[in-house]
Amino acid sequence: MKIIVAIDGFAASGKSTIAQDLAEKTGYTHIDSGAMYRAVTLFGMQKGLVTSALNIDSKKLIELLPTINISFDRIPCSYATILNGKNVEKEIRSLEVSNLTPHVAKIAEVRDFLTARLRDLGKDKGIVMEGRDIGTVVFPDAKMKVFVTAPLTLSVERRLEELKQQGNPATYQSVKNDILERDKIDAAWTYPAKDAIRIENGSKPLTDIVQNLLSMFYRIKN
Ligand code: DC
């Protein structure tokens, strides 16, 4: 019997690493719902409908939602988000997209559109889906739910390292401000389900965290 594993948490909490590792060890498909919110934002930017946090043509964006096709290309050891046939993995990870996405994610129609897509992707179960509202809204009946938190300093350091690797060095203070700003907006839909397992990232080595989750996974599944 296959199950759905929902992994939710705030920006840079480390939920992606945990979700990827767990998916790899269970042989389940990893689905990054944040990538889909980012792809819709990028689509809006490309069409000139999302130019700043205060300048979003939500009416037009809502009209165009049915023309957006998002999928994932899974080549061994790598994962790419495809927006209307084009690999946009690098673009959706930019600071600009990161900062604009919470403002697009606020739009109820965008949330409904992506929730329907995510439910469709998970209809056969056997997935580890990460996001903010997977255990509460997208799959409230998921058999295993995890909510990941991390101390702010750790989140900032993780994000700084990611940006450095992408060739976008930033200052500690600017990344801290970005994370706090995004978390403030995302807080409206980012909270643990009542039956979620809480994980404090950084409290233990990552291998131990994943090992514990793996034991839980087999207990729940069997
Ligand atoms: O997990 P992430 O940082 O890649 O998410 C990008 C943005 O998308 C973030 O602002 C929260 C939003 N998001 C959301 O609202 N609901 C989800 N299920 C996943 C992401």
C-alpha cells in the first residue's frame, strides 16, 4: 500500500533536503509544490503581469491560469521544473522570483489552481510532497505529515550558501530580511496540521532526522 507523505515548513527550513532524502530512500516521487508557485510567478513576470509586490495584474493572471502547464523533468540525480515546455529551474530560484512568489501565492484562484494540480499529481499516492499547506489543505488525509522548523540563523546561513552556489552572493542581513518578510506573508497558510510530526532542523544531524522519519514511514505504511 502506498501512502502520501506531506512535508511542510517555512522558507529555508531545510524541508527540501529532508523531502528529497526521504523520497530517495523510500523510492517515492518527490514533488516540490513551491516550485509550482514559483513557476506561476515567473509566468506572470514573463507576461508583464507581475512587476513588483504592489503591481500584480491578478485579474489577467487568473484568466491565463488554464494556459499554464507545469511539469517536472527527472533525470537521474537532478530535478528540473518545466514551464510550458521550457526548463525554468534556474530562473525560478532567483531572488526576484523568491521575493515575488508570496504575493502571487496570496491570490485565492492561484492557490485553488495549484491545489487541484497537486492533488492530481498525488492521486496514485507514493509521493513525498513538500510545501506549506500540503498536510492541511492539499492532502489533509495524508497518512504521514511532517512540519519542519529551523532556527532563523540556520535558515539564513542555508539560504546564503544556496545563493553563493548560484553565483548570487548576498549579505546576511539582506537574506535575513527577505526570509522574515516572506515568512510573514506565508504565515497565513503555513502552519502544522494537528497530526503533524514536528521536526526541529539543526537539533540533530540530518542523517538521524531522516533515519527517524524513515522508521516512522515504515511503521505508518505497514
Ligand atoms: O518552498 P518555497 O520557498 O520554494 O516556496 C516558494 C513560495 O511558494 C513561498 O512564498 C510559499 C509559496 N508556497 C505556497 O504558498 N504553498 C505551497 N504549498 C508551497 C509554496
